[in-house]
Amino acid sequence: MATTNRPADPLAKGILPTAKQGLKDLFTWDQRIIIRNAHNEEHCEWQKPEPLQNPIRLFAQLGWKQWLYFLVGFLAWTADAFDFHALSIQTTKLAAYYQTTNTAISTAITLTLLLRSVGAAFFGVAGDKFGRKWPMVVNMVVLGLLQVATIYAATFEQFLGIRSLFGLFMGGVYGNAISMALENCPVNARGLMSGILQQGYSFGYVLAACTNLGVGGETNTWKIVFWVGAGFSIAVGFIRVLFPESKQFLEAKKAGHKQSPGAFWAETKLMLAKEWKMCLYCIWLMMWFNYYSHTSQDSYTTFMKEQKHLSPAGATRASILMKTGACVGGTILGYTSQWFGRRRMIICAALMSGFLIPAWILPTTEGGLSASGFMIQFFVQGAWGVIPIHLSELSPPAFRSSFVGITYQLGNMISSPSAQIVNAVAEATIITTAKGEPSPAYGPVMGVATAIIVVGIVVTTALGPEKKGRHFEEAGPIGANVDTFGKDVETGSVSSEKDGVKAMEVVDDSPRNEKV
């Protein structure tokens, strides 16, 4: 098919040439795309960025079933965030309840983040092999039950044990929720929907903070917040029971795709052999992003109460406004990444958040902290708003649930000590506040750490790949994208036969003119 695009040099091969090409492409306004012709021959072209479309028209492209899948994915991610932040925003209450320090309570956050990758692997693979529906149902119901178990933890040791188990099931939510929501959206609407979807995390924080504000500051009220989170998670699980499996998974089954264990593992081996560098890159990127998120928010309420002397209610109100900025920024910047490019948007948002660090930690009033918190989280979660669709486009199409979930949660695992590090360093470094009182140095510690993280995100993203516009929804489930014959599967060897000739390959169901 003839195009009017300018020809481009072919894709670089190797880590350093690819990084060099990625950096150069970042400063080229046109987008590099890969064109596949009818003979499966490939060449690169430069294409003008697609103009931004009216968001109302983009919303109108989604039918009621697509909206249903999207909203349940959003609610699952929101419930997941509510359950997590029910702990982080009540650190001082829990420390008083268990008669320990804030740093000791943040150990529960570390354990939760450490074990999320295990849940991401289990539920991600289950979602790619068996469909999105029942893994998500089980995941959300058990998540709610573990919230209830946390309430009845009689000792601090029991509390830590339950929060560790909680991390396993919390880790399974992201991959299935993201893939279910975005694979059912039209391609040109995915930037906007990705920005909205990612803000389920911030929305969950806002809901948890509002609930915390509503129950008051007494120590035992932390249990009420956990009860609300438990009901939320279980309700989402039951809602997911009421509608069918994802369209793509059902169509693959109707087409007669078989998913034998041999084909499943054979395709997995082929993917890892081909995509291991991409896996490592995405884990590294998610490590920086998870440090970015947790360092800038998990200790912020504690910072406002202990260093800025805000009342518990004032600190909670400021946190709510901070996360409202996150919801707005993630939606807007995720939407504009459809035109501006995924990597360019991430880099610009990260740099803007870095410039705002002094304004973020220096104010002393509730109004000042609310405004500065709103603005920095506008850009922090603005960069995050691009991540769901960026990861989905970078993932091997058949593995978009497990790949997205596992790389995200492995990055989370590496960054899991972030809250504990901030609390420990801050409590070991005493400064004098504006009122002349000694206080842990939460502000300086969070500011320096966030600045380092911004540099890491900018460098990693600038040297990385981008595959905006990729048609990842075309692939069937794992094991359905290879043609297998007899004993080849048992040995892990997958062969496909076309026109009487056997060749080792993975079947490519994507359109011939695909942006990569």
C-alpha cells in the first residue's frame, strides 16, 4: 500500500545503537513507524503525528460494552489503590495502635510492595491463558477478605504477616485491569483512556483520604477505613461476575485456537528469547516510576503533620487536593501523549515536577501545601498517565496482561523500600521547623530523592523505545499464536507449516500497516 510518508533508516540493532537512535528520534517531530507490506517485508517511514481529536468524540467511539470493561478495570484499580493507601495515610494511627514507630509501620508497605510481583506473575499468566474474568473475580474477593483479616490482627507481627499476603493478591490487579480496559478501546482513544485509567490509583487515594477525614483522627478509627476498602474490593469482584469474558479472548476461542500446555510454554520461551531486553528495560523503567510515585506521596501526610504542624484534618484535606491534581494531570497528559508522543510527554512531565520541588516542600500553610502538592502531582501522575498504554504497546501482544503486570510489579518490588528509606533517613535527620521545634527532615529527604528519581526517569525514557499506535489487541491468548505439530511441543520446539515448508516462527496476526 503506497504512502506519502518520508522513508526512514531501518531500526537499529543492539543496545547502544538502539539507545542512540531512540535519543535522536526524540528530537524529530515526525514519528518513526514500521510498514509491513503484503509479502511481510518491512521498512521504516516517518509519519506526521496524528492530530488530537475532540475527547467527546473519542468517548463516543466506545460502545456500552467497551465502557463496561473500561469502568470495571478502572474500579478494580481504584479499589486496589484504596486498599493500599488505607495503610499509608494512617501511618500515625497504626503506629499509636501497635505502639511502634512510623518507620516500623512503613515496613508493612515494603512487604506489600515486595510480594506484589509474585501475584502479578500468577494472575497475569492466568489472565493471558484463561481470560480476564475469573482471575480478576478471585483476586478482588480475596483482596477484600485480607482487608478484613488486617482489622483483626491482634499483634504487630500478625499485622505484618497479613499485609505480606495482601501484597500477593494486590499485585494481580494491575495487569488484568489495564489489559481488559485498554484492549477493548479504539486505538486512537487509548491515550485519553490510559490517562483516565491510571488515575484510578490517585482516585483510590482520594477516596481513602476522604474516608479517613470522615471517620476522624482517633486511633481506632483506622479499622473503619479498612472495612470500607474491604467492601469496595469484594463489590468489584461480584460486579465482574455479571458480564462476559473480554471480546478478544472469546473470539480467539471461537476461531478454534488451542491452548495446550506445550504450546503455552513454547510460545512463552520464544517470547523470552526474543524480548528479554525489552523485559529488562520495562522493569528498569517501572523501578524509577514506582520510586517516583511512592517517594513523592507515601510520607507526604506525615511530613505535613510533623514538619509543617498541620492538624490531622488539615493534612488530610491537603492530601485530597494533592491527589485531585494527580487525577487531572494524568488524564490531560495521557490524552495529549496521543499527539505529542509517549516518551516526549513522560520526559516533559518529569522535568516539570523536578522544577516544582522547592515550591512543593517549602510552604508552611495548608493553602500553600495544597496548591504546591496539586501542581507537583499534576506532573508526577501526568507522566504516570502515559504508562498503561506505553507498557501495553511495548509488550508482546499475547502477553499484554502478564507482561504489563509483571514488569510493573517487579519495578515495584525493587522500589519497595522507598517509604521505609524516606522515613528512616528523615527520622535520623532532625531539623528545626518554622515554629522553632525539632522535627524529622521529611521535606529535604523527599525533595532530594525526588530530584534524583526525575533524572533517572528522563535518562531511561530518552534512551528507550516507543511503539505508539501498535495493534496489540489482534493477538489471541498465549499458545494460540503458534502452529504446533506433534512432539515438537514436548521438546519446547514450535514449528509452523505453510505451503509445505516448516519454519520456526510465531504467527503474526497484526495488520500489515502497523505502527511499532
